[in-house]
Amino acid sequence: MFSSSILLQILACALYNNWWPMLAALMYVLVPMPCLFFGGGSSQFLFSREGGGWIGAAKFLTGASSVGSIAIPIILRHAHLISTGAMFIEFVSFIIFVCTVLCFHHASLEDDW
């Protein structure tokens, strides 16, 4: 699933001969960074109510980078830097990426693995 998400990301650029949509791929790299730096590599703290200064910052940065993954194609389309088709391909890529992350998170919670 992750590979198909990256493939769609590249197709959104290659089909329309415009590489601006790759800015959204930068956000795919930034989304897990707060979990790695502030959460000890675990995403368990994102769903908990407890918090402190660093945990709150990690939740904020994760949310901001997730919203950025959706906002960047919209902003690029509004500025007429990418076409509507490339924007929709970016959205499908993001949906597949989110499904991949949710499946991985669900599988990592199971003790049978």
C-alpha cells in the first residue's frame, strides 16, 4: 500500500510534467518525526489524554504536518501551479498513505504478531 501511495505521488508529477506536487511528499517524511523524537518511536501517546510540554508539542507537530499533506496540493492548485487532476491524485495518494499507517498501527497493537 505504501508503494502504491508513492507511485501515485510520482505519477501526479510525471503525468502532468510538473514536479511541484512532490512538496507533499516532504510532509510524508515529516509526519512520523514527532513520534520518533518525542514519543520514543511509539505512536501510543497520540491517542492518550496525558500530556506534558513535549508530548503536547509532538501532538501539535503531527497534526500540523498531517494537515500540511492535504493543504499543500490545495494551495498549489489555488496558485495555478498544478492541475486539478494532479491535486486529486495527490489526495488519493494521501488516503492510501493514511490507510497504510492505520493498518500498521493496528497490527503493531496486536500481541499475536
